[in-house]
Amino acid sequence: MRGHEHATTKAVGAASLVGALLIAATMALAENSGSPGTANQPGTPPAAAPATPEVTVLNNHEVEGILGREVRSATNENMGRIVDVLVDTAGQVRAAIIDFGGFLGVGSRKIAVDWNALHFPPPGKPNAYITLELTRDQVKAAPEYQEGKPVVVLGALGKLEPLPE
């Protein structure tokens, strides 16, 4: 029986040694591969903790959507509805696309109007109109906005200005 106990002890000892070697080899491989969550190699800076996103709370009385809002002239003529907003590559708002004219979508045209030509109602008056300081005739004479083509914007003084591409 004594020989049998000795053989079992050797087998258990060998299995423990093999397991320890496997764990050590796995850890060494992970350190060399630079896997996330492993120890840093000499000369590499420690990984930065993920940044917490910044949160801004906007009060309902300070903001509102403008798509679909009606636009009126200074003389209270219906000029159409804002259907899109154009921004440049820096993210600055450049123009509003107004669906102008027509009846129930028939015969209407989309016109790009300079953002600065629009005047927004003061906060807290959600049903007030957005006004445009251009006449109906000035808007009617403007070229139609067509997606994918160079954009010509009707400026605040009725002057046509191409948007840079």
C-alpha cells in the first residue's frame, strides 16, 4: 500500500505543477500582448479611466423644435414651413429650408433662407410664429433648393449667396 500512496502523491504533485505552469504561462503571455486588464509593460503610461460624459439639462421653456414650424413675413403673410436646417462642416447653422408656396404640397418649392434672416419668438411663447424679414416676392424669385446640388441661399437683404462646398 505504501507504494500506491507514493504514486498518488507524485501524480497529484505533478498535476499541481502543470496547472501552476499553465497559469504562469498564460499571465506572461497576457503581459506581453498588452491585453486590457493586464499589467503595463515598462515605459507605457497607465490606461486612463473612461471619461464620464458631460450632461446638460435644457429647460422646456428655453428650447423647442423648429422643424414643421410656420414662417410668416413681417406683414403676416404665410411664407411656408421649415422642413430642414443646413449646417456647415464646423456645425454652425447656415440656412433653413422653407417649403414655400403651393397648396397641400402641390406646387410648393423648397427655398434655402439665410439663418440670420429668421427671427424667433421670445422663450415661453411656443405658438408664436417665426418671422422672415423678406417679402413673398423675394422668396418667390429665389432658386429652388435641390438636395445634392450647390446650395444658393437667400440672404437677409434678399441677396442670393452660394454656400461654399
